[in-house]
Amino acid sequence: MDGLLKSQIPLNDRSLIALFKSSPSSSSLSSSSTVKEVLHSSSLVQTRYEVSNDVADLSSEQKQKCSHIIENGAIQGVRFINGIVGQSGMEWKDVENRFDQLGRTGSGAEPVVAWSEFGSCVGMQSSPEFANELLRALRGGKHWKSNITKTDLYNLWFRMKDNSFNSRLRIFFDMCNRNKDGRVTETDIKQTILLTASTNKLSVTHDEAEDYASLIMESLDKKKKGYIETSQMGSLFKASLSKAHSPMKQVAATGSSIQNVHKTNGGDFCDEEEEPMSWTEVLFRTYWRRCWVVLLWVLACLGLFVWKFVQYSHRSGFEVMGYCLPTAKGAAETLKLNMALVLLPVCRNTITWLRKHRPINSVIPFNDNINFHKLIAGGIVVGVILHGGTHLACDFPRISESDRSIFRQTIAAGFGYHRPTYVELLATTEVTSGIGMVVLMGVAFPLATKWPRRRSPVLPVSLRRVTGYNTFWYSHHLFVLVYALLIIHSMFLFLTDKLMEKTTWMYIAFPVLLYAGERIFRAIRSGSYEVDILKASLYPGKVLYLKIQKPEGFKFQSGMYIFLQCPQISPFEWHPFSLTSGPRDDYLSVHIRTLGDWSYQIYALFQEAVLSRSQGCPKLYIDGPYGSAAQDHVKYDILVLIGLGIGATPFISILKDVVKSVQTTQIDDSGLRKCSLTKGPLKAYLYWVTREPNSFDWFRDVMKEISNSTKKQSVVEMHNFLTSVHPEGDIRSALLSVIQALHFAKNGTDIVSRTPIHTHFARPNWFNIFSRLARKHGGAKIGVFYCGPSKLARELKKLCTKFSTKTTTRFVFHKENY
């Protein structure tokens, strides 16, 4: 009994053992409700540990009850109904409703459904072949392909819902035992493996299926009979659960050293809080930098508007145009400011340089540079509408229709003592240049919005043909003409003759010169950064891996990105890609996924070069490096890196850097740094979520390298999540979990990722993950870095706020923006 419990009790089942110890009699755990509560609390932490010392202190009766509870937990690994209808899964009423929708009246009076529609009735419509095999196992016999009545379906459903381990095991055994002789052979297991792989969209060859089937037989058929029976298969599922998460043992066991750092040297490494922060404090810490910048901008715009409004309210033109004139002039003053400011957030070299200065970086939110650029652009739109609309709809009609005597006494000198008509006003240099700017902005602004830039499917087909990143890129350069027209417009102003009142050039001179200087600098630097391609590899999912010669003097920090240009495609297009090489590597590397025109073209060029092997690789130029949100990882001792699909790329460089930093940092026997002045993360968690199993090929070598490098220190803990596979515990993935555990126990590699990193099936439970991190790193400040779609970003941001207010751990969220 001790041996069984030693291998099967999970970390949080220590609480279960404690309940036995604290109770004079264990009857308090006999109820099913208590068992469910304990099992639920145990499910939060999936990593399993040996707790033989705790078990040794139990009496024989307590050990027996504890073993019984753990066995009940084990049957959760063979759950037959995946929750599809509602959060709690399907119920009979849901199955009955589906039957009523699909049912038809057969030869008798009672409605029936065809046997092939069984999967649709029980929620397995996405796995028809597997559902058919399940029906065969449930019905048995030669006539299992007969129509199903509602009574038949009711009986089948409740057999599937039977919670007893033996009942569920029997059904699964019958699925494997196709000839019904009570013996499952290696061939039977192989066929079931192929069926399971196909159901979960995994590519498994016949040779691999034979190896996995042989592995199972080797584990169970000790007497070399050539078959296994029900009892042996039951022990397989029970044993596999204790091994299911063994790939995470080494990384999970290192939490103690990190906790010691926070407990012993917390003042040097983290801001410990005795109490959880209030909601107000979390919001303040999260948004104060953005708030003061936006508030300063709003006050500046408001101040300039009021200043000009008051100024022109006391001028002679006010008698002709009324409040229309000061309104238009106030809006014009805000436009001058915003046309200057809009260039600053896209001066990437300047921002990258400023990021290096911690006092500046600590008060200015450089990670929001693109968002601020968009905000200012929105201010420009409002200013244009207010300025141009007021002129066209109010000022010009009032001038052309004004009383001649009032006109002569006030503003006639500005128009050569000729009262212009509305058409004559439109033909002036001031107005034509202004209209020209509005037209160019009207083209560029919409093309820069999300849907046209990403060629969204919601757009009509005719629009999708002329939109996309290239259209956005080229149309944005229309602003060169806009600024030229702005200068012309500012030199020919109504009612303003004094040069010192023509202040537009004062606003835009520095930003324009800075931006122009940056573009010239980028052109010169990129021209000197023609690089040689050391290696080009094509990965599944149309991903191109490029290993590039590192230019002399090229220095960067992990988390940065570069721009790539391929002259064979276009000498003008530059596209950003995260560096996946580490700062200490003697090369640069990027992973490019084909998501647009340019990426498809460069993939095709390198595909031709790789496959032909006769011609050299296309010429490439690089520009950079440039800073990003991921650079802020150095501010934290604990990192949580979350990447969806190709979104993992910015974090590969960080993981390499963390491993190298720890390897070069001296650690004393207690696990603490000998020199606390060396700043850098002590622990990094990577959560990589992907839909396609072939995606693991992209970073397989890197993950193996990191895993091998951190076996002793275990500073990096990596988790892969494959969403195309049915959740762990579903019958459709139960056999995969078994093979996964056995294969790792024997070979030390995961069957899906082919690395030492365990692959979880289905989507991550982020609440449970954050719960585990909060318990493990109490009082710590954890940097959460995310790269992927905005929908999950909002969920993760809410969780960071929630756990920062409910626990002593503070989670700080960062999202990559390009």
C-alpha cells in the first residue's frame, strides 16, 4: 500500500492526508461530497510528488481509505463524455433534445435514429469514427449497426455515465477488443492508437503506432502471453496517472529555492506586500504612466484651444464670423501640436535609446508608443473635422454673405478690399492646400485601421483585393505630401500677416527633422547590414527559419526585434520580426510565418533556394535592433511568458538569455546569488499554446537545448498546450495520455513535442495556473508577458488584476505591440 501511494499522491493530496491525520476517525471523508471537494482541490496542481513520509504516518485503515479516494481520482482519467453542452457537460435532456431533432419514425411507431448518428446525439459529432467504435463496444454482438430508439439511447447513455472505474474500464477494453474474446493483442492496441491519433488530428505513422503498442505490451504483458486482460489494462490507467506529469517533476521541485530567495533576500529582489493590494492601488500602478502622459496631452490640446479661442474672440474678424472663427483657430492650434507629436512615437531608434535609461523608462510608457500614435491620429481627425468643417460650413458662408460695410471696417484689408464669393474662397491657396491635406488623410487614415491593414474577412471581396499591409505601408507615406502641404497652408493664412503668428513651422520643425534623420540613419545603417544567410529551414505551417550572420558590432537585448528587407520582393518594404537568437549567440535568427503577401513571397523564394540547392539564398538587409515590451523582463525576478502560435518567438530569446545568465552567475549552496547586484530573472515560465502539433517543430532544438541546460538549476519551466487534442480525461485522448506517460518514463521525451517538455491537451486553465503561481511565489512581483490575439490579452489582464488584489503576489501585465 505504501508503495502504491508513494507513486500516486499528488502535491495537493497532502491536504487529503492531513485530513486523515487530524480526524480521530476517517469517517468524515466517507461521503462522496467530501471526496469530490478533496479531488477538486487536488486538481489545481498537476505536478506529482513523492510523499512517502506523510503516508507512513497513516494507519492501515486510513491508508486504505486514502488509496480508495485516489483511485476514484484515477477514474477521472477515463472520462467518456466531453463537456460540450454547458459548463458542466451534457445531461440526458441535452441528449434527448438531439435525439428529437434527428429522430425519424421507422417501421414501428417509436422514433429512431440511425446508428451512424449516435455520435451526434452524445456530443461526439466531431469524432464520428470514434463514436462508432464506442457504440460497437457498448452494444457488442454482430448487430450493433441497427437503428437506435430513445430507450436504447437512454441505456447507452447511462452506461457511459456510470462513474465506477470497472464499468468505464470495461467499455474502453471492449473498444480495443474487437473480436470479443476478452483478450487485447498488440494489433488491437495499434488499431486503437491509430484511431485515437486520427480523432485528435495527430500524425502517427504505422511504425510509430507499432512502437507505442509494443511499449504498452512491454509494460503489461510481463509473462509474454501476447495479450492483456481487463485487470492489466486497469493497472495501466492507474499507473499512468502517477506518471502523466513526470516531465514536470524536475522543474516543479525547484520552487523551493526560488521561494527561499524571496523569503531570505526579499528586500533585494522583490517588493513584498504583507497584505494584498487594493483594487485602486493595482489600477494606479498599472495605468499611472499612461494616465499622466494622456492627461498632459489633453491639457496641452485644451490649453492651446482656449488660448486661440480667446485671442480670436477679441479680433475684428469676430464681428463677421462670430464664434466660428475662434473655434476654427483653436482647432488649428491643436492640429499644429498633434501634427508634431504624431511623429515622435514612430521614431523607433530614439525610443530604443531612451528605453536604456531607467529613470526615463520608469515614467514614460514606451510600450504604448503605437497606441499613443493612434490616439494622436484620432486627435488629428477631430481637429480636421472641427477646423475644416467650421471654415467650410460657417466661416466662408459668413464672409461671402457679410454686410459690406462691416466687411470693409473689419477684414477687407486681408482680402484686398474685395468681398470674395464662396467659390473664390475655395480657390485660394489656403483652402486648396487644406483640402488636399484632407483628401490625402482621408486615403491614409482608413487604410491604417485594423480591418483594412489586416485584410479582414468582414470586408467586401472588392475591398480586400486593394487592402492589406502593403497598401497601409505605401499609403502612410502620403504624409510626406501632407507635411509639404501643411507648410504651404501655414504660409498663406487668412487674417494673419505677421510672420511670428505663422507658428506651424515652430511646432513641426524638430519632430520632422528628427524623423527625417531617423529615416536617413536607418537607410545608411541597413545598407551596411547586408547579411549572409547561414542556414534556411522550412517548417510545417509555412514557417521559415533564417539563421543570419551577425554583423560586426551588432548588439541587442533579448526581446528586441529587427526589420527585414528583401530587394527581390521590394526595395521599400521593411517588416518587423522578433529575434529568436540570444544576445550571447554569435548569429541572429528569426522565425517567419506566412501571414501576408510579403511573407508568402519570401517563403516562396527561400523554398525554391532550399529545394533546388543549386542557387544561393535571396539577398537580405536588416535594420535594428528595436526595443519592445519584452525588454522589460529584466525588471522582474519571476517571469511568465505566454505565446499563442508564432507568438512564442519574442520569448525564445528571453529564455536563452535567462539560462545563459544563470549559468554565468555564481550560486551558493542555499540557491542564492553570491552577488545580489547582478540583476536578472531567477525563474521563467513559458506557456506555449498552439493548435497544430507540427508547430512544435519550430523550436524543438531550442527547447531541447534549454531543457538540457536547466536540468540542475531548473530556472526555466516550459509548458506546451495543444488545443487540437481533446482534453486530458476525455476517452478520445485517454490512450494518448497513457502512451505519453509510458514513453516519457522510458525515453525522457514527450510523444507530441519530441522534447523533454510535457504537452498538455486542450486549452490552459489560466485561473488554475495563476493560482499555482500565486501560491508558489507569495509576495513576489511577477512580470506577465503576452504575445497573441487581443481577446486572450483582456482575459489575462483581468486575471493579473484579480490575483494582485486577492493575493500577496503582484502580477504585472505586458503585451507585445508592433
